[in-house]
Amino acid sequence: MSEAGRDGAEVSEDQSPVADNEVLEETAESEEQRLADDVAPVDDAGVTRGMYIASTWAWRFLAIVAAVVVIGYGIRYLSEVVVPVTVGVLLTALLVPITNGLQKLRLPRGAAAGVTVIATVVVVAGLLTLVGTQIAGQFDSLSTQVGEGVQKLRELGRINFGLTDQDVTNAIKTLREQITSGGAIGQQAAAVGTTATHVVAGLFIALFCLFFFLYQGDQIWAWLVRLFPRRARDKADSSGRRAWVSLTAFVRATIVVAAVDAIGISLGAAILGLPLVSAIGILVFVGAFVPVVGALVSGVVAVLVALVAKGPIVAIVMLAVVIGVQQLEAHVLQPFLLGRAVSVHPLAVILSIATGVIIAGIVGALVAVPTAAVLNAIVNHLAGNDPPPDPPRRPLPGRRHPLPAED
């Protein structure tokens, strides 16, 4: 074979006459390096790559858990401040349209915020006065009905559970002794006094927060955004605005659902001739702000009032009314009003309520679900999983341009 032939054979064996041989060599080297990284131990101590990855995930997970524990402990320690501020934010999401409407009527922003806060206090005080007046006016008849209801419960217990009057009397006597003992009375008085002080202080903090959130909410939010690093400000601002949209939708939809529940159950109680109709309606209205648990508790109270006042037949009818109204709420109102703006899994709802109760009791249960909705909106936004916008409306016949979508 000639020299040229031998040279051509050498070229054909080592290199391709057509391909980019440098690129091929670089690709082969990178592939070999990747395979070596996958199978080779990380260090000389015999730690495999799988163990290295597992340990890396483990210490990062522990760091996240530690951060969550520290934040949770801080929130619980400062719950007397955190809870009123959260309540103020929720009230702001509900009442800011009123302040905006008053401002459009040429009222200064500060005056509009003040009028909104004062009107809210007057409405709440009026509702509490209505309930107190109704209870005071029906106290005598209610006491008689409670006595009759207790006797009916005794009879039901004796028939269905085999309880004798002596068993019921002993249980009541034991409960009375525990309540009237000296230490118990002192502890309860101290606990009631401390709780009342905390409630009053939290109420004033919530009202002050409500006023300044309505008055200077945009300025406060701009100041908070400036606390973030410059590169993260756009994401922080967009996440906050997405969370505000979710929170506003949740609060307004909950108000409508609570009003429908209160009106439906109160109407049923009035038709059945139950006492304390207004008190039942207000209890149902407040309980609707705690999903699942609030509806259950308020419904049980309405049924118990019916049982004590009118007997088991009317109580069964009242139970049917409560179940019917709550089914209407769960399957019609909430999906229609909330839509895709708020999407929280039922398991997350239960766990958030339990966490809120542990941290701040009843108030924690009230603010737990909106807090979960806000966190869910923020996480989805940062992950790029925002819900798609609603499709535009179709133009009506005879119009060239479609109608603008509602805000």
C-alpha cells in the first residue's frame, strides 16, 4: 500500500473527514466526565454520590424545619401583636372599597378612613347590643325552657343510655364542686381578667392598624418592599399584590357566604318559633369565618336551642335546615364566588385551623385559613403557577369591540 493510502487509513481510523472532530472530542470527554461523576465516590472516605445527595437534602431540610420552628415560636410569643395586625389586614381587605368610595366623593383619604373605622365600630356595637337586649328580654322564658330541656335530656339519657337520675345528679354535683373550689375560682378570675385585658389591647391595636392601613396602605407597602434587596423587589411586590388579590377575594366571598348562612338559619329558626333568633344568626355569621369547624359549632348550637326550647321533633327539623343551608354554601356559593382566586386543599384548611388554635385560640382559627390562602398564592406565584386569566367576553351582536372584562 502506498504512503497516501496508509495516511488515509490512519485518518479514517482516528478522525472523521466530515465531522467537526474537536466538537466530537469535547462531547465525548464531557460525557465521560458526567458518567465518572455519577459513579465515582465524592471523597476518599468512601462516601458514595447517593449518600452525599441524601445528606445534602437532609441538612437543608433540617435548616428549613428549624427556620419554621423559630418563626412559629416568634409568632406565638408575639401573638398579642401579630393576631391584631392580621385582623386589621383582613378588615382592610373588606372595608377598603368603602374608603375608596368616600374618597371619590371628595372626602380626604384620612377622613374617609376615619369614617370607615367609626362606622365599623358602630355596626359591631349595635349588633352586640341587639343580642344582649334580646337575651335580657327573653331570659325568664329561656330559663324555664332550659329547665324543661334539661329534664328532656335526662329522659333521653335514661331511655337510650340507661342513665339514672342519681348518675346525672352526681355528675352535676362533681362539676359544681370543681367550679366552686377556692383555687379554681381564683384561677378562673385571674384568667378572665388577663384575657379581658388582652382582648381590649388587641382590639385597640386592630383598630389603629385598620385606620393606617386604609389611610396609608400604599405607602406602608412601598416601605416594606424597599426592605428587600434591590434584585428581589419586583418579585416581592408582585407576590404581595397577588396575595392581596387572593385575600380580598377570600374575605369578600366569606362575607357573602356568612350572610347567606346567617339569614337562612335565622329564617328557619324564626319560622320554627325558636328564641334568640338574632343571637343564633350572629353566631352563625361569625362561625362562617372558620371553615368546617365554625359551621359545625354554630349548627350544633342552633339545634341545641331548638331541642331545649321546642323538643326533639323541632330539633330534627332545625338540623335539616342547618344541613340544607350549609350544603348550599359548600356546593353552590363557595365555588361560584371564590372560583380560581382562592384554591386551598381541605387538608390544608384543617391543618391551618388546628395550627391557628394552638397559636392564638379562637382568633387564630379565624385568621388561619386566609393566612393559608395568602401563603398558597405567594408560593404559586413564585413558582410560576399563577391561575390563567379569565377568557375575554364575546362581543355582543352589533358591537365591533368586546366589552372590557370586569375588575
